[in-house]
Amino acid sequence: MGFLTLDDVETASKRVLLRIDVNSPISENGEIMDLSRFEHHLETIRELEDSKLVIMSHQGRPGDEDFTTLEKHAQILSELLGREVKYIDDIFGPAAREEIKKLENGEILMLENVRFYSEEVLNRPPERQALTPMVQKLSPLFDLFVNDAFSTAHRSQPSLVGFAVTLPSVAGRLMEKEVKALSKVVKNPDRPVTFVLGGRKYEDSIEVVESALSNNIADHILTSGMVGNVFLTVKLGIDEKQLGFEIKRVVKDKVAQILKVFDDRIEIPIDVAYPINGIRHEMPVETLPIGRPIWDIGSATIARYRRIIKKSKTIVANGPAGRFEDPDFGKGTLELLEAIAESKGFSVIGGGHLITAASKLGLTDKFSYVSTSGGALLTFVSGKPLPAVTALEKAAEKFRRGE
């Protein structure tokens, strides 16, 4: 690892700015439904207990239903830590800056949702983000920046990369653990390496497929969920509208190009499951389209994927194989998770839905590593640099040069 960690700095009595990611599912009545992301950051926060600590995070995206304040997040952190975490509904305005200046050793302050600041959702180079008003206003108030938000490390936003330009910067314990564990997939992994990709965010996964194969990291890509549906329709020349979804022309062209170059390393479903009056039915893909949506991979596909997983020495999985929350259509997700858990290879799973499914099965402790991330996990293991990690590495170079 090319960045510095908490082992390399003294934090007692220092003013420390900590970026975490406690972006969590929110119920219709505004309650936070999952505390796992909070729990993953506790080690870092406790290690900074003798500092004057200010915490930044985000919740949701502008326009989404879960885009809300961090007041309840501060309350939850207080309960988990057993000590007060103050909250202020300001990010870098006069009120926030005044509260930061008043902090005593051992006190913790949580700032407002950083995405309430419009420039936070823009991805730009670190040097540009360092010039934003948020970074410029807050940087003079701190001695150290700690980035523990691995799950958003694939984004180049002000709170993630800007402070690494203006302040001495290190990785928190969660960031450190994630990079160390996932590096095993990228640097000389045991082969064959198999990626098991599902879920709804197919555009991100398509980028991962291309990168992982181009960088010769993955030997097999097993597709399911919407990822599998997209590859399936493009390969078979099916009108996806008859299966209830649409694909942009540019996405179709990219998938076609990927299949042209890497067809022998990409597995697509050979049968699928679909609902009739809510009941599971299966059919081979040769008989598509059926004028109904595909809700899971079929039994023959599951068996084929299980055989490949069994022979794999390194496995990365992200995203469910279908509508796993429906008992009739969770078969693919559950059986693939069981196959990965039974594997003797090094296994990594990530993504909220897949981790939820694994937890329901009681399998979470059967994997070599469970990542807190989905997008950052996939970006990292496909061989692409993560902007927030790169920013920490550059900050470490400056520190070593004495700048």
C-alpha cells in the first residue's frame, strides 16, 4: 500500500477531519434500517478518541427519497460509541467553523450531509476539488485528514480527494483493511479467477467486465441479474423490450464489442426463470423472448455456474442473480452464494443486496472477505485506480518529501 495509515501519525490533541460513509437504507418513516456501515467505522473513530474530531459523510443523492440530513446518523454513532457525537446542520459556513474551533480534546462533531453542497456531486481532479469553497474554508481548521470511506473511493469528489491535496492525509482502518484484502485479487491472485456479477446496475458491471478481462485479471465472468439479461439479449439478438427493459444503443454496442473479443471467458445464462401468476417457471434461452420479465437464472445455469465456482481459486461476487427477496426467485442468488461459501478459494463478496442475502443465509462468515462496498470493490478488483486511494498515495509522497 502506497498510502500512510493511522500508525504513521500522532492524533492526540490534533484537529482531525474524518470522512466516513454511513450512507444507509432509509425506511418510509425516515428510520435508518441497517447499521452495518456505522459499525465498520467504529474502530477508526475510537482510535481518534483523544483528538478534536470532526466527521463528514453523505446520505443519498439530490432528488432521491433517502436524501436527508445526518442528524439521526449522529444519534446512532453516539449510541454505538457510548459518547456524544454533536451534530450541526451546516457544512462549512460560519456556524460549522465556529463549532469546529470550539472543540476540546475528546469531543466529536458531525457535519451536515456533504451532498447538500452542490459541488460535492461533481467528479473532478483532486487539484480542482481542492479549490472548492468547502475545502478552502475547512482546511485551515485542521491538522490532519483521515479518509475511511472506501465504499465511495471510486468517486473524485471534494470531500474524498480535495483535502488530500491541502492537508496531511492518511487512510483510516477500514480503508486500510479493504485495500489490503482486495489487493489479493489484483496482485498475483491464485487462478482461475472468477467474477460473479449480477444486480441491477448493469452499466457499472459492463465497465468492470471490460476492464477485468482487458487487464487479464478475470478468467471467467459469470453473469446474472440485469447484467446477465443485457449480455443475453445482445448475444442472441433479442429485442429487450419484450423482456420488460431497454438498453441504450451505446451500451449494446459496447457489450457486442466485449463479446466479440472475450466471448470464450463470459458466461451468460443458458436458462431463465420467469413468473406466471407469481409462480416460478423455467425455460431455456433458445425459446426467448417470452413477453415476460426474467426474474432469475434457471436451474441448468445454476448448476453450470456452480461447477465453475468449485474449480476457481479466487472468486469475486457482487449483486444478486435475480429477485432474491422473493422466495420463488431467490434460488439463483442463494445457490451461488452457497457455492462460493463452499469453495476452498479466496472469496470476496460485496454490494448491499448480496451481503443482505448472505446474512439471511447465515453465510457471511464463510467468505474470505466481505467488502463494505459495491462500486469501489468492482472498480478496484477490475484493475482501475480509485481516485480517493490515489489521492492518499500522492499525499503520502508529499509527506515523505517533507512538503
